[in-house]
Amino acid sequence: MTRAFNFCAGPAALPEEVLKELQEETLDYKNHGLAVMEMSHRSKEFVSIAEQAKQDFIDLLSIPNEYDVLFIQGGASLQFSMIPMNLGNKNQKLDYLEVGSWSKKAIAEAKKFHDVNITASSKDISFKKYPSINDWNITEDSSYIHMVMNETIEGVACRSLNDLPEKVIVSDCSSNILSEPLDVKKFGLIYAGAQKNIGPAGLAIVIIRKDLIQKRDDLPALMSYQTYADSESMYNTPPTFAWYLSGKVFSWLKRNGGLKSIEEINLRKAKKLYDYIDKSDFYYNDVSIESRSIMNVPFLLNDDSLNDSFLKESEKEGLLNLAGHRSVGGMRASIYNAVPEEAIDALVSFMDVFASKYG
């Protein structure tokens, strides 16, 4: 069987090495006579898997002791509600950056619980540039500032964390987590859906400063961070398969040099694709250069009547899931950690042949 190159924004490509390990262990995990998906989450075997995965994640990001790591069902979208419910104060506003489709969804949820101040917005320029930190209009006594560091749909990202305000910063890092080193100490809370750079869909990982975990009797148990912190994320049956496979991805990253090594690869992949697009008179990317994502690369054809042909012919060449999000159109190549550099080479080669054919 020949595997295709998968450019899906999520659920996304997984490392082939990890999938082969999964294949070997699916029927019988290390001679225990059953698969991990069949194990009790309370068994010593699964507890060991969960603990190792958590520790490997901590090691990769050099997470300080004053933070806890929680594994929570519901993906990143559930965090849009959990964050204002847990960190919001009814007497304080919440500061939110409006920088793309996912930040808009987060704002809509936060407004159900508290008064929200739009700290900065790039809506008037169709989210083509990430607002400079110097232009953030921060509420003096807000409970926290929420940012989406990488907008998957628009392909726009905050590429510099210099001069972040000394406030509780909450960041959705779903599309950029583990793609490069990240200074966790700059944030009060970081959250990420698993289905891009971590593992299967259905899981979110939350990195939270321990002093922000508060006893909240007014919240349902499963909506309280304290519940997960007190139970090692096993208050109820967690998504064991997603946790197990995520742990394998963490181990894969550590074996391959960690985040500095993967950053070098990711920067090289992104540069190769952006350089080709920028030199082309057939394709273009309209995101400001300083705000371009290195994980999600949207691009358009000058003649959009060729979109369907581009997608059909690229799929025949084993280049899958290149359609842009329905809200913005065009194309999008999501080039997460597990997308190899040869996939970028194959994509650029196809784009060049297609441009010669139709240009």
C-alpha cells in the first residue's frame, strides 16, 4: 500500500512510525492479551501509559512545576466555555483578541458568561495580519487576555511573543502546539485540541498555572479545572485511545530531537512552500508576511475557475485535503509535524506542473 500525503487541517496526519507501532499493538498491547482501547483506565497498565505521556509532554515543553497538565474531553471548543467559567470574575471584563474564525467562536462563548472587551481586531482587513501587541487595548482590571496564537482557517499567526503584557494570558495553541519551542511561563493557561499536532480528535490538553485552579462550587464537576487536577484527569473514563496515541506522538518527537529539531524542519517546510507561492504569477497568498502561519498555508489561484481541476488532479497525485475552508475558499496546505518534507516537495512539483498546464 502506498500512503498519500495528507494536508488536512484536522484530524491531521500522524507520523507513519507511530501508526506502525499502533498497528503492532492493536490486538495485544505488550503481551497483556488485550488492546489499550479495551483496558480499564484504572489499570496499572493504562495509568503507566497516561503518566508517561504526561511526563513526555512536560519534558517537550519544559513546563515548570508551578503548572499542571490536564487531559480533557471535548476538544478545544469546550475550552471556549470552561475558560470564562473558571477564570472569569463577574466584576471584571474579559479581554479577547479577534483575529480569525476560532477567536470569533471563543468570543461568542465568553459573552454568555461575562462582559467581553475586544482588545484588538483584524476583522476590518479580513484577518490578514495579526494585531501588533503595541496596539492591544487592554482593560486595566480584566480577568485575563485571550488569544488564538494560530488561526487554522485564515493561516494567520502571532509569530512573536516579545513584550506580552504582564497579565494572565490565555492562548489557544491548537494549531501550533509542539511545532516549535514555547515559553510556557508567559501564559496563565494554554490549551490545544489534539487533532492537529498531538493525536486523534476528541481530546484537549490544558496547561494551567496551579494558582489559577480554584474551588468553584457553582460549576458542574466536569466543567471545573479543579476536578481534573484533583483526579489526575480521571474523574470519569477519559478518552483512553486518544491519550495513548498522543503519548506515542510525544515519544516520537523526543526520539527525533524534540521541539528545536522539529522547529527547524517546520520552518524549512514553510519557507519552501511560501517561496514558491511568492515567486509564482499563478498562485498567491495574501496574509501579511510577518503574520504567516508555519502550520497552515492558505493560497489562491489567480483564476479560481480552476479550483475544482486543481483539487481533482492533486488528489490523483496522492495530495489529499488541499481545499481551503468553505468560509474563505481557495486552497490550504496544513503542514503539521507529521507531514514530511517530501510532501512539500511533491506539492510544489505538482503546483508547478499544474501552472504550466493551465497558465
